[in-house]
Amino acid sequence: MVDQKTFIEAVRSVQEILKARTEPVTKEEIQSYFKGMDLSQEQQGLVCQYLQNFQKTFEETDSKKKRADAEAMGTAGKKGECSGIYNRLYMDEIAAAPVLSQEQKADLYRRLLAGERAVVADINRQWLGKLMEIAGAYASDKVLLEELVQEGNLGLLIGLDQLLGKEGVEEPAAVEVKLEAYVREAMEGFFQQEESTVYQEKLLLAKVNFIHEAQKLLAEENFTIPTIQELADYTRMPEEEVRAVLSLSQEK
């Protein structure tokens, strides 16, 4: 598969497109989104299967969420009434998945290593509970559980692609451990990215407030609107940075 970061970003972009669609996406359409990537037929098949399942699951979940939101709005209106909606919907999906024994799971992994792509959907269903469990360790008020589960699913897809058809190279007993490593890598990468984004937003806000306060103080002292150079001297920030921060604050 192509570079993991590039691939994940491409899948995220397609997922956003699918969220806005009302008609089912075709295999040909999905392939067109990844036309510039060097994907094998097996990889194309995995991506198509994953994104078609994603669209179907999103539509079902979105429909359930809207009904749950409507029901919650009709209650006493307690704060946080809807906070566990996604959790309950995921739990419903987990409950609907067949419970397999360790031997049955091992058989799925053996078939995966043998190159049987049809078992990917079955493995995905079996992994939803594990994805919830792992995502729970990273979820916060800034990084939502459903986003982490989605990222974990992408990591799982990459792991399944890497292990598909690797009979004689990988052992069935090691498949689950390797898949979990891919899942955690994807979730941790997303978590760090989101935390970094929040930090950068807070830093920018602090700079905006600082420069606006400097503008106010200098205007009161000099009875004129301060120049970029005066603001830079006062705040000890480079002129280009002051100009960029002011430009961003005006856009917002």
C-alpha cells in the first residue's frame, strides 16, 4: 500500500464526501478517488469494501442518532442528555455481531492469511468491541470516541491489507496482536494530531488577545492607531508574525 499517512488522508476525504451523499457509492466511483495511487487489485477491493460499509453504517447510525436526538429533545432537557448516544449505538452494533469462539476467530485469521478477502467484513464486525475498548483509553472532551473508532477502523483496514495472503509468512496466533498494533498506531496518531490542533488554536487565540491588548494600550498612550512596527516592538514579536495574526483575527 502507498504511504500510510497519505492513504489515511485520502480515505478521510472520501468519507467526508460519502457523508453528504444520499445515493450508494459504486465501486467505480471509489476507484476514481484513488486513481493516482498505486493500489493493487486486492487493495482496491479492500478499500471499496471498507468505504461501502462505512457509507452504509454512517447512514444507519446517522438515522438512529437523529431519532435519538429528537427523543432526547422531548425529555426534561437535562444537560448531557445526548452525550452517550454514539456509545449506545456502537453497543447495539456490538450486540448484533455474532459471538465467536477463539477457534472460530483463529479460523477467520487463517482464511485471511490464505488470501480470502471475503472474511474482512467478518473480522471488522468482531473487532468493533475491541475498537471501543481501545478508543476509550484515548477519548476526551476534545477527541471524541466515534472519531477514534473511525480512525481505528482505518488502522485495522491497513493491517488487514498487510496480512492478507501472508500464509506461511505470518502465524494465525500473531494476527490479532499485529492488528491491534495498527489500530493503536492510527488512534495515537489521530489523538496527537487533534491535541496539537487544540494547542495551536489556544496559542493563536492568546497571541490575538495579546496584540489587541497592545493595540489598545498604545492607542491610549499615543492617541493614534499603532503601526505594525510599534506593535512588534511592544510585543517583541516579528513584524511578519504580528501582521499574520492580525490578518487571521480579521478573517475570523
